[in-house]
Amino acid sequence: MNYAQFTLTSDSSKLSDKEKELIPILIQVAKIMDSLFWKQSVDNKTEFMATLDDAVTIGFAEINYGPWDRL
């Protein structure tokens, strides 16, 4: 399966000051959720990724949070 790369952009000029203050908090929460999803998928991300030996497989695992195609 092929995956397309893209750059995610946004226009934060319409956000209020309070909404802008929330962005770093939401990023922290997203990082926690990311770690939890890896834990659910393969238990230990570092150990799992160390078993992979080529760039294509590593890229696939990073996109899909493990060895299975999530699509």
C-alpha cells in the first residue's frame, strides 16, 4: 500500500488568546495518547522498533503504530 506525505497546516489567527494558550496543552495530551496507543499496539515501542531492520518497514510501523496495516 502506498501512503502520501503531506504537510498539515492551520491558520491560528482566528483563535482567541485563551484558545492559543490551550495549544501546548493539547500537544502534551496528544503525546500521551500517542504513547498509550503504542502501548496498546505493541507494548514496548522501543523494543519493537529495535526488531525492524529496514527503512521501509520502520516507516510502515511508524505510520500504523505496529506491524499491521490499520486501514
